[in-house]
Amino acid sequence: MIKASVMYPYQEGARFDHAYYKDKHMHLVKRLMGPACLYYSVEKGIGGAAPGKPPLYEAVCHIHAESVEAFLAAFGPHLKEISGDVPNFTDIRAVMQISEVMVERGE
């Protein structure tokens, strides 16, 4: 299993509509990707490593898929539509990472 993480670095004064991102954008992504998106999670940054410090990321989403190939085949054809929706919720430029999930639920 892989996880594609889309991370929006915190920037003082930047615009990010968390409600839109959670309720509309990610539903769009899931609909377009179909069953290749096994599930996703959305996070809102609330603090940094030290008390009172801002978070490293304003928001992060993780999209789980069976493989890199499955993710790219489902996400790639819709990149223009997905990217076109970004200005509706933020002016932050995202960074992305694809990881192999080594442990999903630790004990």
C-alpha cells in the first residue's frame, strides 16, 4: 500500500479554507479517483514543536492506494480538474510525497 501526502506549508497571512477543503475538494478527489482511492484523511495544523509556535503545515491530506501505479492511473487523468479547484480554498503551493506504508496500525 502507498500513501500520497499533499502538504500545504504554513505561511503567515496565507488563505486556507479548511471547510471547503474537507467538504468539497477532497470529495471531488475521491469521486474522480474512484475505487483507486482506498481512503483518505485530512489534517489541520494546530501547532509546532514548541508551545506557541505555528504548525509546519497548514493542512495535510493522505490518499491511500494499492500501488503507485494505481494512484497515478486514477489521479493523473484528473490532475487539471483537481488543480483547477485549488484556488477555491488556498493560495498556498502544496508539496507532495508518495510513501510506502510500512505499518498502518501499530501496537
